[in-house]
Amino acid sequence: MTSSPPLSYQAIAKLEGRIDLDVKPNTLTVGDAVFPALISGYARKKIVPGESQTFLVYPRFWRSQLAFEVRKVVNCPPTPITLNGCWELSQDLPFFIIYRNELKHPTDRKLQSLIPVVWENAPPADGQFWKAIAELKDGAITIIEAEGPFDPPPKATRFGHKTKKPSKAAIAHTEVKAEAIAIEPLTREEIYAMATPAKVQLTCKLNQVPKHRILPDKQVEFFLRDGESERIFTVRMKPKMFKKLTDHGYADWVAAISGEMGEATETGFELVNPSLQVFEKKPKGDAEAVTPAYTEPQESATPGKAESKESKAVGQRKSLLDGVKLR
């Protein structure tokens, strides 16, 4: 008699649709429904924008709406959505909740994904485990078949994969990791109590003049995106500073905008008290690959003349004043 496989958490599907990479956030269109698409770097390389393809996806509850995490492009027919998780309440609303099966690193946290579903004649949301099959109908995940309830399996636990007898060193290492995993995560209040005040400085690099607008107070506002992530920094600076980005005269250049992390915004953070430097990029092989856009002029000593003690003292005083503007 064979035993049934252990229950595990899962939310996965293969959906046929079209990806639009020209909008932010990117979107996945399935039939007539459009969803936000969180695309992995591996999948992005295989996407043909606007063309119908089949994608391996994970459903997500992102910014209070249904979204899909696109993991890769597959060459196979689409499949229904598989949901294996707990049916329970979150903030007084029922969700299918998918917990993490394993902790692959001692610092991993017990994360969970909330999946909004349409479930006719739904059972009580008492935290029991269900194995469900769902389809997309009218832009929502609709459960069409469910098996359960089962007692919930362990959450965020390590399942052993026995291949050979482990050595004593491996056992000791596993025990140390198990002790680290057994440590309960800190609460939000405990983290705030332990946090040490620090001044966070950020530097953003760019090589093109950003799209911008002029605010009523005459400041120039623009936005910098952190690579392909959804994190965006809002920057505001005076026109005189912004002019350095447009009037440097370099054909090939790179700019560094530094500042402090400010208040959180809907899309990321503000970059406050910004400073700006623009550098010229020279061809490889030059002594200096990057030259700053502005350097203070310096007077060189006349070759062949020995400096007197007075001239050395004057030179030292002058070096202390280099770069200081007198008012």
C-alpha cells in the first residue's frame, strides 16, 4: 500500500496571453482581461511583445489587485490554475493563502501569498487546507473544483531529501542551521525598538537627460527607476543644478545624483537634498577613463626653480583655499 504524497503549498498555472512591455507596470492580457505582470529577468529575454505566448505564472495579490508573476515562457498548452493552500481570513476577508514550504536559508522569513478568489458555496474560512482547481472568469480566479478539507501541513519547514548518508560535519552543520531556523522572527515593534538611527545616502547613475517637468515653485521634478524593479525615486532640484545635465557639452557622459532617502511615495521614495556631478566618458585606453565636468584650475610651479620657504608657505595656504568661493 503506497502512502499519499505529503501536502504542499502551491499556486501556479500556465496561461496563454500577450505581454505589453511598453507600459509601467508591464501587463499580461488573457482573453479580454488585463492584469499587472511582474516579470522575472529570465522570462523577459524570451518575451515577444504583443505576440500570444504561453507563460508559467504565479498568481499574486499586488497593490490590492490580482496580478501574475511571470516566471518563464513555455512551449506547451495552457493549464488551469492550481491552488493548494489554506482558506482563511485576512483582515476579515477570505483568501486562499499560500505559505512557503521550505526555508532554504536561515535568514528566510515565513512569507505567504494572499490569492483573491471567487468561490461559490465556499466553506468556512477556518484555516483548513484545500486542493483547488481554478480558471480565469471575468478577470477573477474562479474555483471550479476543490478537494478537502485537510489538516494544514507545516509552514516554512525543511523537507529532507535523502540521497546518501550524511557525514558528521554535515549533520552538525544542519543542526546549526536548524537552530537558526527555529528562531522566531521579530515583530514590527521589536524591529523598531532595535533599530539604530543612521543617515542613508543613495547615489543614482544615469547617462541620459530624464523626462522632467517644472513645478510651481520653479523646481525641476523627474523620476529615476531602479533598473527593472518597481522602485522609483522622485527627485526635485533647482533649475541651475539641472542645467548641468543639459549644458555640459559632452558627447558621451555619465551623471551621478546623490542624496538622502526621504519619505516613502506610492512608487518608491523621495531623494532629498540632491547633489549632481557630470563626468565625461573617454574611450578605453586613455589614462583617465572618466573626467569630471568641472575641475578647479591650478597653477603649476615653474620648472627648474627651487622654491623658497616663503613660496612654499604661500603654496600651502593657497592649497587650503582651493575650491572655496569667497563671498
